[in-house]
Amino acid sequence: MNTAINIVLLSLGIAVITILLLFNRQLEQKITENAKGIDLVVGAKGSPLQLILCSIFHIDYPTGNIKLNEAERIARNRLVKKTIPLALGDSYQLYRIVGTTRAYPDLYSAELESGAWWSKDLEVTMGSTVAAMTGLKAGDHFSSAHGMIEGGHEHDEHQYLITGILKPTHTVLDNLILTNVESVWKVHEEDEEATAQQHDSTFEASPLVPTVAKGDSTKEITAMLIQYRSPMAAIQLPRLINGQSRLQAASPAFETARLFSILGVGVDIMMAFAYVLIVISGLSIFIALYNSLKERRYDLAIMRSMGATRSKLFISILLEGGALTLFGCFVGLAMGHGVLVMLSKMVGEMRKAGISGLVFYDQEWIILGGSLALGLLCAVLPAIQAYKTDISKVLAGN
């Protein structure tokens, strides 16, 4: 029973460390992959972190909409290399519908699994996770719902057509439904004819949405993703946007670093708790070995009398301590991975984020080696006592 308790204590500490390691590493990796190629996000005034979470990771609500003509002025700035518009607002079964251009999936090197890319209004290309979870396929139709909540108002008058399914990219793209910006506008227009564009010989296309006239003040988008033309843009452009316009600029690198600093407090507390459990388990193993040595003094003396050397007794006690901690470590690692596997199946947000318990990192070998070192350290003093066992006194009953 004592041995079982020691193993449980050690395995709990190892499991907590394993869960934190897997979660932190995967979360950091996903954030890096999803923000790849995006230097700046421009949107409505509000929380910059909310703007980043909504526009890049699609796990929060928009801060509002911005006028298309205001976004165009930023897009034409000499410091801007590439711009990608985003129009948000609707979802299907809590999977967000994103109005954008083909440049957006190209950021993540997305490829088609089946079908084709959207090309007309009310056509969509689905992410792999969305298709798998909803059971929809190319050629199916569906209606979008307003917002990102259960029971939102459905736009039954406008049916989307699925033209293609994307291959898994292991990025946020897997959880999105992509279409053009015009489709998002069309779904929310009350009178399509009143807003239809009349193209003439003087028509000049918008740099963000080519089917709309440049400088159109009636159209809105949710946000705009920007790539810098030069390093100088990182200094000048955010200051220009935040100080001289009604828009807001947020840096993904800065805001994600701030997010990790916020999360880091809770992670540090959990990590400290795990280390306390490991230290307690180490002390318990030491006490168990030391106490069991007193009960086994006669057995050790018999072993010596049968030809066992002092070194063999010393090594046997060390091996016992190492075996206990190694077993506890393996149980802890299995528990850590198992908990994340269950959570990824039970919690939809973890599944959407791509957090898996079936991922292994090199740091787990360090955990394994540290556990072995802890067991050997705890067994050193009992092993020395076994080494000094006096055969004659023990067998004589003294």
C-alpha cells in the first residue's frame, strides 16, 4: 500500500507536468503557424487582443466593422506589401464563415482535397475539420446562422453551395468556411437590387474587393490582414493607423506574447504544484526504503551469508528506488497523454484548436531521466545502510 501511494503521488506530479508541457508546446506551435505571414491586423477600435483572437485565431467576437474606403487608404500605403480583407458575422454549427480572397488560404499553403475553390457569390470552400464534423461534402447546400452562438437567426433565404473541401492544414483554416466578401454582404442585404453595382467605363476597382468601386463608403469589412513591405513599417504603420485614423492596428507578435504572459501565471502555479507533489513523493520513497530496510535487515544478512557482496546489496537498493520512480513516471506520462486525449474528444474548443494527446516531445525524455535520478537519490542513504550491514550482529539478534 505504501508503495502504491508513493507511485500515485509521483505519477500525479508527472501527469500535471506532462499536460502542461503538451498543452503549452502545442498552443505555442499553433499560434505561430496561424500567425505566419501576418504582420499587422487592422480593425475597429477596441481591444487589440480581441482583434487578434478574432481575426487570426477566430475564437472571439469582432470589435466591429470598418468602412471599406478607410481600409483602402491603409492598403495603398507605401509601407504595405499585401492586404487581405476579412468579412465576418455568420457561422454554420458554430464554425465561422469568413468572407475573404484566395490570398487568405494561400497564407497557409492550403490545397483542395476534393471539388474546387469558390468562384461565385454564395459558394464556399470548407476546411477539413468542418467537413468531417458536419458530414457535408462538395455539392451540398446549407444556410448560415447569425453570430457564433447556438440558435442564431438563420438566413434561410440565402443557401450556400459547397464547391470544395480543403486538405488538413493543421491550422485555423481547418475550422473555417471560406467564401468571397460579396457573399457575406449579400446574405445581410435586405434589397440586393438597390445595392447592385453598375459598372461603367469610368469604374475603378477597389484594391481589396475588385467587384466594388474604389472609395465606396457604403461597404464594410470586419478586419484587414497586412504584410509589411519593409522592417520600417513595423515602427511607422501601427503608430500612423492608431493615431491618425478611426481604425485600430494590432501586432500579432506583441499581443500573443502578452497573452502568453497572462496564461503564464496560471501555468507557473500549476507547475509549482506539480513539483511539490514530486518532492513529496520523493520523500515518501526515501522514507519507505529507509523503513523497509529495518524490516529486511535479517534478509540482507542472509543474502550476505549466502555470498552476496556489499556492492550487490548497495546496487539492489538503488535499483529498487529507480524502479519505483521509473514506474511512477511511466504511469504519469500515460496519465498526462490520456487526459489530453479524453479532453480533445470531449471539449470541442480543444478539438478545434488541434490540441492532441498523441503528440510526444523530446522533453519527456528529460522527465524520464529526472525521475530516475530522483529515485536513485532517494535510495542512496538506504543503500549505504544496506552496504554497512553487519552480518554477525543481525544474525545474532543484536
